[in-house]
Amino acid sequence: MENNKEKEFLSTIEVAQLLGISRIAVFKRIKKGTLPAQKIGEQYVIAKKDLNLEKLHSPLSQKRKDELKKSISHILERYEEAFKLLGKTE
């Protein structure tokens, strides 16, 4: 099998392993357009030159952090009692 450093294209499995995410997450990024890919037959391949690891691993923006914080607060508010019940042991 070829070494990943020598390959021009990577499979979705290889990209998922490289990024430490699931194949589903890779497909979501392809569909969203944040991960350029080419379809060859039934499979997607990602050109190594298009795989910008720094951009894909970039930290969350402050705006995104604020959105997540707001969502988490809303969930905790709404389901606080359920979380308490789930945490109880008999």
C-alpha cells in the first residue's frame, strides 16, 4: 500500500483518520463545501493539495463560541430536571 505522504489523493477514510473525525463528518464537510473533493465513481477523493489542515483544525471564532454557549445554556435550562433525574442512583 502506498504511503500517505506520496499519494496525491486521499480517501474519505484516510482523511477521517488524519483529522481524527468520523467518515460521516468528512462527508458533511464535503457536502457543506468546506472540504473540496472529487467524486470518482461512487467514491470521493480529496486532493492532498486541497487539504488545508490548518484551516480545518482552526479554533472556533468568538461568535461561534458565543452561539454554542447560548445553546448549551438553553438546553441546561430546559432539561435541568431531566439531567438531575438521570444523575440519581438508586
